[in-house]
Amino acid sequence: MNNRLRNFNYLIGCEKTKQAIALDPLDGEAMVALAAQQGWQIKLIINTHEHHDHIEGNPAVQAATGAEIWASEFARGKIPNMSRGLMANEEIELGTLKFRVLPTPGHTPVHVCLLTLSEDTPVLFSGDTLFNASAGNCFNGGDVDEMYDTFVRELAPLPDETLLFPGHDYMKTNLDFAFSCEPLNEKIGYWKAQVGDLSSDEMPYMTLGQERQYNPFLRLKSPYLLAQLQGDNERETFKALRAQRDTW
Ligand SMILES: [Zn+2]
């Protein structure tokens, strides 16, 4: 579900028990309505992090459903009405749904991503950590060194077939940025053409394998990038990229 800030809100339902998770609700009423339309009961609200555009719908969803609010243990005091603090690598279940909580600080210190363990193809709900063709920013309470560590520790080991469900639809702009970093990368031009005319609701879900072909933050070994950024090592290249994206 998309909305005014180009946020993706996710309603994740268990087909068997008809229980659902509202992930990062912004428009709470719309999410409650969508759940009703699907015949699902929202049992849990989970927030990837504390920014207002990822928690603003919590009160409306909670008022309508009584669902508990879960987020990182470190988000206590930052997200109102949180009842359960999630720990790094904890596994959470609802019906047949099963997730691992990935500790992914960087965009903010308390950020977590959810990785499905119950699906044949793993799905990463990446919040504002990894976007199509970019990484989340670090200028609103974040830390770019932590973000780099998160990419190395949590994202690099994930298999290519992992589906990416990010927190915002910024793909077109990010591809333009990626193109400016690596103009000779044919995959960037290809995907720019593929998504150029699509609306937010029509954007494709990409895999991490595809992201690794065009997302500069996942391509720190690319000779084109290295030549342009003159980073001495991958951390410095990552930080130089993030700084460029901030002012791009
Ligand atoms: Zn954010």
C-alpha cells in the first residue's frame, strides 16, 4: 500500500489462520480497511524504526484491532505504546508466518528488518535500510559507519533469490543516481527503461540478486564506482556514495 510520502505499508497475512501483521502503518485506517476486505484480523503492529512515517498509523490500527506494537527493544521510549521489545535474531511467529528479526542500525540506531523463514523464497522487509537501487539515509539520527556494518553483516549473506520489500518507493530516482555513478552499467539503463512509466503500485518486486547488479551500495567492488569515488576501501566507498546521494 502506497501513500503520500511514498511509503510502502505492508499488511502481511497468514492465509491459514487469517491473522495479519501491520508493518510500518502510515495510513492506519486504510490498513484496517484492507485487512477487513481480505477477511484478515490484524494481531500485531511491527515498526522497523521510530520515524513518524513508519509509526503514524499505529494508534488507528491499535484502536480498531487491539493489536500489540512490537519494535526493537532499543526503541522503547521512542515508539508510544510499545509492548514488546524485539531482540537481535529473535524469531517471531504468527499463524504460519515466521520471521527472523535482523538488527540493522544505520538509518537509525534502533532499526530492524524482518526476514521471512516460512516462505519458499525468503522475503526481506527492509524498512529504510535497503531501497531499490539505494541505501537509506543516515542524516536523521543515523550513522553511516553502522549502516555499512549492517550491509556487511546482515545483508551481504542473504541469498540472491531473496525478494526485497522496501519501506519506500524511490526506485526511479535511485536508478537515476545509480546511473550517475555507473553510466556504463547496462543493467541500470535496462531497469530505468522498464520502470520509467510505472506508477508506485505497479513497481516490480526485485530480488537481492538483481539489486546486486545495479544498486551502487551493493556494488562496492565495481571498478567504475571505485574509479569515480576513489575510495581506499569498501567502507570509504560506501560512505562516499552515501554522502553523494545526500546532496544529489
Ligand atoms: Zn526512516
